[in-house]
Amino acid sequence: MLHTAEVRWFVQGSLPGQVVQWFWHGSSPRGPDVRDDWYLVLPGCEGTGVKFRRGTSLDVKARVGDGGAVSYGPGIAGVRESWVKWSSDNAQVVEGLAHVCAGAREWLGVRKERYLRFFTLELARPVELRTYAATTVGCHVELTRVLAGDTRPCEAWTLGLEAYGERDQREEALDATATHLFTGRPPLPVPLAAAASMGYPAWLNRLPRGGRQTRPAPS
């Protein structure tokens, strides 16, 4: 299981090019990672997420704490949350659970175009890595264009930070990376309000019900 401290925002509409340029400031731009995920939408439940990732692995994620309101400079306000995630890419597990879940009527397909940056904080400050590498304490930052649903897809974009490490390191790693990201560089071209700060389960619960599928496509 993976324990994380996170802050995330969702903004409805297309992903502005200037936001992508801001995201890569001071780093080497790389093209997006494109994938399709399937989420089980649990009506009224914003603290638990279940998804088939790329159709080949299963993630179950639960919110286990609320770190309260945070501010990372003018126009950047959010809610810091603690999460725990269990994942499996065992084919028998994924196929078996996909069969069990096939009758659920609240599955939603989400196409993602994800830009990713990786930071290690093993030296007590954010140091960017060119590619992902396992470290004892670090933070992943993603900027993602999302299309939710098939018949009437909802387009949005999300900016999220996910820090990991020992229990007493995660929130410090999150705040240090956010400070590095939002200060000492050109300002983000759009504000991020606390009302837009939430995890995927909360955002999915706020989407129109049209366009949802009757079951996942795990393979």
C-alpha cells in the first residue's frame, strides 16, 4: 500500500496552452502520457476511489485524513488530503474483480493526457528527476487533460501533487514541492481556488450523469 499527502484541482474546459508552458518552466518539456481509465462512481462517496488503470491493473484508494486548507501564494488555495492506495496488476486478480464488478451501473471511462514531473526530497529540498525513480521521499506533479464519458464527454484539466515518504515527511514534501512549483517562477496564468480543490472521487460525483457506461472495460 502507498500512503500519500496530496492536493489537486480540477478546472472545467480545455487545457490552455499557456498553462502547459508554465508547467514545464525550468524543465525539459515532454509529450503527454495518454491512457484510458475506468472509474467506479460511488454516488455520495467522495473519499473512496476504484479504477481499472489502462484496463490492466486495479487501484483502490481511500482518503484517510484532511490536512486542512493550504495557500501557496496569491490565487493558489487548496485542500491538503491524506490518501492510501492499494494496487494490483496480477492478471487473475484484475480479471476476477472485473467479472465481479461487471454488473455495476456507475462505471465511467476517463481518457487522460498526462504531463508528469518527478521530484525527490531526500536532500530536504525538491530536486527534479528526469524520469521516475524510487526514492524514500518524493513528490509527483501532474498536469492532465481529462475527457470523462463517451456519449457527452466532459472536458476538464487537473493539476495535482502527490507526495510520499514516512508519515512525518509527506506533508512537508508536498508543501516544499508546491512552494517550488508556484513561487520563484512565472505565476500560473489562471487562479486555483479552494472550491476547485478535490480528489478524483469528489470530481466524478459532481459530473453530469449522462454518458456513463454500464460496465468497465478491463482488457
